[in-house]
Amino acid sequence: MSKMQHARQLSTGIRTVSPAKQTRDPVIRSQSGRRIKKVKLTLILLTCFLLSLVVVAQYSSLVILNYRLSTARTELSAIQQATKLLEYEVAQLSSIARIEQIAKEELGMVEPEIDQLRVVAASQGEGIRLGE
């Protein structure tokens, strides 16, 4: 370049840039920007998908636990009803009137006579000792 051209460029403010000094190609820059946006979008979608899987898994777990709880409550109700029936049967079988009836009818026992009864008094100072 001549001195004159150089002077003109300085006065007008126009600079020529040699091809070796040019920065990146705008097409390459826009492609890499698009690629970064695609990666970010993919990561966001993947994160949303994984979070939705976690929510579905939690809901599924909740449904299963509610089903187990319902089953356990049903079983508890059945066990409580069976317990009440067994308690009623124990009370009925251990009633004094029934025991007397079995003793008299099946075992042939009779009521003791008055002269067969003895009253034994224990003193308050002595404790009851087992095995004596």
C-alpha cells in the first residue's frame, strides 16, 4: 500500500482488514450458538422428564401404600370382631352357673352340707408362704 492510500485511510477512518486478521466466521458462530441452545433445551427437557418420573413414582408409591393401609384396616376390623366373639365365648364358658351345671351333671358333684364346711382363720402377723 502506498503512503497516500495509507494517509487517506487514516483521514477517513476506514480500515481494511486483511483476511488473516478476521475473527471467526459469522456462520460458524451462529451454528455453535444454535448447538449450545439445543444442548440447553435438551438438558431442560431431560430434567423435566426426570422430575415428572419422580412425581409419578411418588404418586404410585402413595397409591400402593393407601391400598396396603386399606387392607390392613380391613384385617384389623376382622381381628377385632373375632376378638370380641372369643371374649364373649370365654365369659360364657367361665360363668359360675355353667361351671356348677357341669360339676353337678357331668361330674356328679353335690353341694356340701353345712356340717362339712370348716372356717379357717389366718393371723394377720404371718404371711402366707408357698411350699409349706
